[in-house]
Amino acid sequence: MRTKLVVAAAAFAVLIAVGIGVIRHARHPAVTGSAPLTLQSGLYAVSTAPATQGHLISDGRVAALSCSRFYAAAATGVCLRPDGPLATYQVVQLDAQLREKDKFPLVGVPNRARVSPSGRLLAWTVFVTGDSYNNGKFSTRAGILDTVTGDLVGTLEDFTVTPSAGADRNFWGITFTADDDHFYATMSTRGHRYLVYGSISGRSVSVVRGGVECPSLSPDGTRIAFKSAVDGDPARGWRLSVLTLSTGTVVPLAETRSVDDQAVWLSSTTVGYALHRPGGSDVWSVPADGSGTPSLLLADAESPTYLALA
């Protein structure tokens, strides 16, 4: 399995009670003397504070683990991190104790990470040209690993697209359904950005609708939180919204600041996201129905993940 992955890759804090309790937030400490951090129910993020920058944090504790991007589901984590002093990176599969189970090289700068609800599939997005969605000159590569079989999708660009897309197509922001086969993602081609629905076994994607970036599927699989460019122009920033898949209804959320992130569902009624600011970023939440106001969850943090384990 390791040989197959290496060859393929070379070829290209706080606990929260959402909706029923009170969310408390605070700046996280530089050091911790508590028990080692493991994957349990709660909010996790990557620190952007100077003393702990890059380290995983949760419930006021700081892990030894450092990541550029992190995500977890079903007691399985994925960490996209630098690989040594050079400008190279790697994908790391983690167990519930945040121990390394496997790793392999990653070609490109880490941007997004996801784990399927069962914990079986890992996904990532990297920039292979440029470093921003709004510079007009970016190129991304999105891949998927089946941790059970070792099968690797090195890039979604090899999938069949319906209707057909141009040779300039890029994919990013994968989010999985519950069946460990289907997923949603963003595709860019011919100057437009689309929500696509894909099948790993079928090695295919189909266009759902335009104007959707960085989708995040709700826990019940009925809605997608996403960002969309203001007036179709990424240079003007992005607005968070929620799409109901059965009706096509889109509800803009109460967060009116520009959010360049792939939101996470904290519950069936609330989404979380990182909001960048000069010198760092913070994790915020907002109701998923367009009501309410944004709330600060965790200062000096990004790449949030919420786990609700039995």
C-alpha cells in the first residue's frame, strides 16, 4: 500500500454544546500539563497563536501534533503538514490517539482536508500553482484515499465530467456522503465554478449547479453549507450560504464578512468557519438558517473540526 501511495503522489479550545448550551471561548494556553490530547467529542482546530502556531488544540489543551490543515470524523484524523525543512508536504492518517498510522508525500501546498463520516476515506486539496482562489492564476489538485483498500484517487481531474468540461478544469473542497462512495466538490472550468456530485467507484462527476465553492454536507445529508463569490467576483470576497438539495433553495447566512474557508457543521443547526484577519484567524459560528448573529468560538485558530462521538 505504501509503495502505491508514494508512487502515485510523486506522479503529481473549547468543548461546545451547540444549540442547547452556552458556548464559551478563550485564548488557548502556550503549554499544557493535562492529559495528552485525543479525539473525543468537541471542537478541534489548528492554532494560529505565536506560541503554539500550527499545533492542534482542543478544550484548552495543546497537542504535540502540528498540521497546516486538520480534519477528523469517527475517531480518524487527517493532518496535512510540512515534510521537513523544504517546501514539501505530506498527508498523515491518524488514529483516535492522534498517533500516525500512515503517511505519504503530498504534491502542492495544503488547502482543504476532509474525512468521510465513517472515517474510511480521506480527502485533501492542494494548490499546485498560485496560493489563493482569488488571484485568477491558481491551480488545485484534489485527491482521495481509501484507508481500507489503499486505493488512491490522485486527482479528480481524471474523472469523467457530465456535461463535459474544459481541459482547464480544477477541483477542490471535497465533502463526503455517508456511503463511502459519493461526494460533492467544487469544479472550476472556462471561468465558472460549479457544485459537482461524484462517485469514486464510477470515477465520474456531474454538475449540480453553479456558484458554489467549498461545499460542506450537513450531518443528515440534506443541505450544503458553501461560500460563493460576491457578485461572482472572488476579488470582492465570499459570502456563506446554505443550499437545500431537494428544493434548490439558498439561504445567505448572517455572517456578512468575507469567509474564505470550507465551513464545518457543528450541529444540524449551526456551522463553523475560520475568519481570517491581519496577523491570524479565529473560529466563528453562525446559525444555518440565516437567523442570529456570528459568535466567536475560538480565538487564534483555523481549520476547525467538530466531533460528536458516541
